[in-house]
Amino acid sequence: MKKRVLCLLLAAILTSGAMASCSESKTNTDNETTPTAATPSSTDEVVAEDIAEETAEILPDIPELDFGGEDFTFLTNGASDDCGSDWITYDVTAEELNGEVINDAVYERNDYLTGTYNFKLNEVKSTSTAHDMLKKDVKGGGGAYDACFTGFLRAQTLAADGFTHRMSDVPYVDLSKPWWDHRAAEDMMMLGDVYCGTGDITVIDNDATWILMFNKQMMVDLGQEDIYEVVREDRWNYDKLYDTLKTASRDVDGDGNMDWKKDIFGFVTTGNTCYGLLYASGEKVAPKNADGEPTLITDLNRITSVVEKAGLILGDLDHVFVCDRTGTSPEDLRHVFEEGRGLFYGEVMQCITRMRESETDFGVIPWPKFDETQSGYYNFVHNTAGKTIVVPVSQNRMEMAGAIIEAMAAKSMYTLTPAYYDVCMTYKYVRDEESAAMLNLILESRCFDPAYINDWGLASTTYNVIYSGGANFASKWNGQVKVFNKMKDKMMTKFEDLKAERGD
């Protein structure tokens, strides 16, 4: 439903723009007079009615409630939390309207929530990590925080250690609703239980989604075909990426050494592209089995080919600059790309907004498939930068917690998400209509590997093999299977114990 709503909104806006352009072009060809507004046809009216019906606001299943002006406090990420100041939570509270699209959407949402349910919304930003502060509060008797936004890995750790409620125990919260990310819920489910939720309630999970940007002018200058068309025709794969990026690199001063400060690269990125390429292939280290339990894959044939090809690409230092290899920062990557010295730029989606002042004409596309036989595109979400919501077990106002969280998620689908997606990302930062459609594809094809989300070891082993060039994967994998099973079994035992304590 979420995808359908956003697609219709986007289609309506883009179609109206396209119609205006066509109308103006025709008028200017016929004469030099100012074009007049087109008269909507009956077909246009039917389409408009269908869109209005399809996008009519869906309300959460919450009765009329009045919380008597009580405080409700969210614990969120501050500058000292995981991933630092770039990942400070910015979508929970807003003091006033200021003309910034995200801020005003947050203000509008919160004004509706506090007015509808009569409560005061507060936010406390962590001074260490939200994870540690929530644990300390629960151990001390609780009461300081009613809900918490934290990273996926942290959320799972809190749940396994018994510090957070199952979402099914929180009144009114319904993870089957369109404002929740169903794929994340499925992949983070442990023994049939989900302890956190993400989706429209936050846009930081969007920020933490891995994407590819490309320099449009360089692509034209190199005589490359329309990359958007390649994606749409399902021809965008590892080989196409590698063949294309190799056409761009150039040793500018001819000294025989590729220097990131002056030469031109086909691809600039960070080490996390090891995960970007791995999960773009559709492979998971520990996919769910028929019973819904994360289970280590046993057939290594395809994933071995994936790792070898990914290692080949990232290990080609004549064409690819990985900042981790030289001790440079992700900001250096952005500068290289903005200076027109990188054809492709692989990073999190948040980097689009960091380029808001850039004059570089760039586009956005998903990560490539491993090969053309792959059924779809996949894009991974960083397990500490991305955010999800949890409810501490010390919460003793469960009806209030559930009503506010569910209402916040539902209202965000019509305020925060459109602001981020349809306005901020599509028309303020991203430079073309094709990229807007690609953003939709990216956000609807995100994947969550339980092995990576829970940091069970073999995902990082796979990362290390790719980073090192992709060789000897099977032997290194097999050498870590016992460690993986020990880490996984330890966490799963904790969830089993929680079920036993509840009498499930």
C-alpha cells in the first residue's frame, strides 16, 4: 500500500509536469504567444478520482483517547551515539515551523498527535548510546523513557536481553499496516516475535539505505547508454557496472599512479560496498527457513561467485577508489565525486542531502544485480545507522505507548514520508524525474539479513573476503561456521528463555 500511495502521488506530479511541458512545447512551436492552461479531459478526471480514492488517508485502529496532558518521552540518538553526529535523530520533534520541509512535516504530525490524544511529546537525545541509557533506566526501575529509537543491531540486543516488549504486546500497534516496513519485521522476527518496528515512523532508515549515484555528464561524455534504461530493462548487473566504470578512469598526470587527490576514477566508495554488493545479489548469510528461523546457508556455489566478482571489482585499484584503503574519509569521496572525478559514487542515501549545495549533475540508481537471471534488485540498510523503535519493559502505560506509536507511524505516512520522499528527495536534491522513480525502486527493495543485523560473524567474514579481493572464500567461511553457530545459538537461546518466562 505504501508503495502504491507514493507511486500514485509521484505519478500525478510527474504526469502533470510532463503534460505542461508538452503543452508548452506545442504552443511555442505553433506561435510565440503565452500558452493557456490545458482543459482536463474526462480521462484525466477519472485518473484524478482514482488517485484521490487510492490515496485517501487510512486511519489507525485506535479509539478516542485523552491522556490528560501527560508527558510522553522518546529517547533518541545524540552526537555521541552510534555513527556520530551525522546520525543525530531529526525526525521526532520540531519546536516551530521554519520553512524546512522535514521540520515542518514533523511539526504538523506532532501538532495533530498531541491535539488528538492530549499529551505532551518530549525528546531526550542520548549522551552516550540510547542502548546503554535505556538499559540503565530499566535496571533502575524505569520511567525516564516511554519509547526509544535506536539502531537495528542495538534493538535486537536489547530485545534478547529482555529490555524491550514484543510489538505484539503493545496495544494498537499493528505491524501488518502499510505504515510499517513488513520486510524488516519479517527478517527481524525471532521465534515468531518482533520486538521493534520501522517504516514511516522514521526516515532515518531511508537515510541509511545504500545507493549508487552517477555523474550524468561523465556518462554522456563517455558515450555510455542511458543507465536508467539499463536498470529498467533488468540489464543492470555486476558485469555492466564493472565494464562501465572501467571506461571512466584516467591517470591525469600520467605518473603511473592513481592518486585520489587528482586522478579520475570509475567508482568511489567506502568499504561498506562489500555489503552493498553482497546483498545486491539477493544472497543472505542466514535467510529464514520454512519455520521462520534464521538458518545458515549450506550451498556456497552462488555466494562464492558473488564474493569473487565483488572482490574483483573492489580490488581493481586502477579504477576503484575505496577510501578505507588510504585512511581517507567518506567526505573525501564526496569531494572527489563533486569535482567530476568519479563516475559512480556508492554511499548511503543521506549523502544525497549532503550534496544539496553541489553543482554536480548526478542521478541515482539501485545497486546492480549479480546477473540477469536474478529476479529483482536489492539494497541493504546499515545496521547501526538505520533506526527502529522499541518499547522498554519498564513502560507501565502501555495503552498510551501503543496509541502514540501507532498513531505517529500512521500520520507519518501522510506527513513525514511525503516530505522526505516526494518533496525533499525528489525535487530538492535529486535532479531528474528518472531518479525519483529509482528512489521508489530502491526503498521498496531493501533487504535485511539476520546474520548482518544481529552481527553473528559470518556476514563480516564475507565482507573481509570481498575487501581482500574475493579469494579463498569457502575455506574462510568454513573456518568461521562454529563461531557463527555459537553466536546465533546464544541469542536464540535468550529468545527461547523469554518465551518460556512468558509461558508461550
